[in-house]
Amino acid sequence: MRLFGRKDDQPHEPADRIPAFWAWWEETRPKLDALVAAGDTAGLAEALAPAVSRLDPDLVHEIAPGREAAHALVVTAAGDAELRPLAHRWAKAAPPSDLLWEFRPTREASPLASELTVEIAGREFALEQLTLGLRVPRGSARIDVAAYHPIFGDLDDEARMDATLLALDRLLGEDDVARWVGEITAATFPPIDAVASAHLRAVVDDIASGFDEEQWALLEGVTAGGASLVAAARYPLRPVDYPLYDQHVEITLPYSDRDENGLPQGDSLEALREFEERLTARLAEPYTEALLAAHLSAEGRRVVHVYADPAGRGALVAREVADGWADAGVEVSADPGWVSVAPFLS
């Protein structure tokens, strides 16, 4: 799994590449401002592309209207969970906004989305003509979307999906697409009970209102070897909510008081609850920048998954709390895509 590229194929780590970008920006800013003043969008894109590519070739950039400034430079992972921390660290290191420029790591919703018309594969794609079939599967915190537009029958699969993703980003904003949208289909025929795309925001807000407070899901299952397991995970659990938490801290706690299925009971169960309380309290301390994401118990071991910002104290705090547990193990690794808790993502 690639974090920011291996040293043998990416000569500069993000610690080097992000400051290098902003040094380039400062040096090139007069030229960029002149291109903006001249309305030379092609020249501006040509100037920016190599600098963004040096951050990572898979990052995407665009110029959008600013909230406070005239323009926003958006450098985004475009839904790539492994690149999201890099985009957010790029924005965090940006210079202060001014009257001309501000900087964002994600595409934001447009208040005039329904009035937008863009070109897709040589065809005009007007969002006001986009209709959506919306379905919320039972027990899900996501909305499945089937999108239809009159030009979709004339486009290939890739162009239809590109248009659909672009529209969803404009309607909801990139982060809310990652949070609340599940399966996406670009349809060549109108979905049953389709609604105008302008209604999507209200439907998402209704779903999101059910998750205003912290929730946990309790799960049961079996290990690969057939042993019983129990688990608990934050619900919904989504890396988009913690874009800088790309450091995985895995704590392994062996326990001796267990039932015939290998699950904790009695003194061990009480001790594990107390450990979780201590760990949660410590992770909430200032400058720790970490959270307990999930834990599972099976075969005499509890595995606790913590995600942290490497610039914070999360790994240190986890080690300090684990020191009080006999034979505890702590492993720290990079995991920007939260692959280690993939079964718990929702």
C-alpha cells in the first residue's frame, strides 16, 4: 500500500514537496496573477499542472469562485482516500488568503449548481436537466444514486460517470459525497420515481440528521479460523471526517478470563472496559489529535484500532496507556486509506 510513494520512485517526501510547491507559488505568483487578469484560463492551467503534479500526479486541481477571495485554487484527491491527507496538508500549509486567492483541499457545493452548464465529451451538460433515483438501503447511512441526463445515451460509460461525479460534487460538495453517497450509477434511461437533482441536498440532510450524536455499532462474527469474535466501531466510521488521521495505531491486549468461545468475561471484561475509558480520555487531551475507531475481541486477544495525525501525540499516548497492560503490543504504521478497519467503514 502506497502512502506517498516509495523513496525509490518518489524522490521527495510530502515534507519536502509541500513547501516546494508554496515556494514555487510565491515565485510564480506575479505570472499567475497576470494570467488571471488576462482571462487566460488555458495558460493558467498549463502553469499550474506541473507544480500540482510534483505534489502527486494523481491530485486534481481547478480554479473555482472563492468564498472571500475572487478565486479559489482547489487541489483535491478527487475521492482518493489515500491522497486526501496530502491535499489537506497542502491546504494547511497555504499562505493566508487575500483578495485574489484562497486555497481549498476539496471541491465545495455550488449554491448555483442547478444553473451550471459544462461541456462533457463535446456535449452541453446542464445540471437542471439531471434527474436522480435515490434509495437508502435498510440499515445504511448512505444514499444510492442513479443519475440520468438526456445526453447520457450519447456518451460512453466513462464520460457518463465523469459527468455524474462532477454533478454530485457541485450539488453536495466533495466531502459530503464521500460521507453520504453510496453506490453511484449513470443511467441511460430515467430511473423510476426520479426527482430533480436540486432535491438531493434535502434528502442528504435528512439522512445526516440521524447521526448528529456519536454512535457505536456492536458486531458479532467469526475469525478466519472459525472462532467467535465481537467488535465495536464508531458508526458511521469514515476517514473523510478525519482527513489528517492517516497514522494507524494498533494495540493488542491479551486477556486470560475468557469464556468457552474465547471472548472476554468477568475480570478481563471489566479491565478492558476500564482500559477503553482511560484511552478515550487520554486521546481527547489537547494536541493528541487521535480517536479510537474500533476494537474487536477473539481468541483471548482484544485488538484496538486508533487513528491519529502523525503531527499529534496519538501514538505516544497509546503507548503510555498500553504500558499499564501486561504483554500489550503497540504497532504504528501509515494507513491513509484506513485499510486496517475496512470491514468497519460505513
